Amino acid sequence: MSITRVERDGAFHFHVQGDMTFDSVKGLLQQSAGLFSSVEELQIDLTRVDRADSAGLALVLEWLAQAAERKAGVVFTGMPGSIHSIARLCQVESLLDEADASAS
């Protein structure tokens, strides 16, 4: 089992390590609350995510919604393919495209 966490890499750079699944997203949301609340421009690196499911997509969408409420910008890098696949299936991929720096 991998250790799952959100860590700060700089003033507005963060990374997620471990799983973004039903078992871990509640903890990730709690960890991110204090880290993200005062940041106006977020860059969240997901390249260290080992596994992601629909709960991971829900977490990404929640982070986007929270940032929008604060009028903060958010960019994701290294979005797992599984999150893109689930987003496409749920017809919400366009919400990710604007925040996904690795979208082509």
C-alpha cells in the first residue's frame, strides 16, 4: 500500500503522491484544505499518482470548484489517463481540459 499525501513544492506548486481512490480521497481533501486555501494560483502535479478511479476525478472536480469559489487559478500536470477516461465517459472532460497543462 502506498502512502498517499498532498505536499507543497513551492509557493504555489503542489504534488499528490499515492492513490486517488475511494479509500484515499477524503484524506487528500482534508490535507489540501489548509494547503490550498490561501493560494491564488495552484499548480498541482499528479505524475506521482499510482492509481486513480472515479473518486479521484471527483476530487479533481472539487479542487476546481473550490478554486473557482476563491477566484483562484488551478493547473494540473500529469493528469492520470484513468481520470481522463472516466471524465470522458461522464462527459465532463471539457472541465478538465481547461485546467490540464498536459492536454494536447
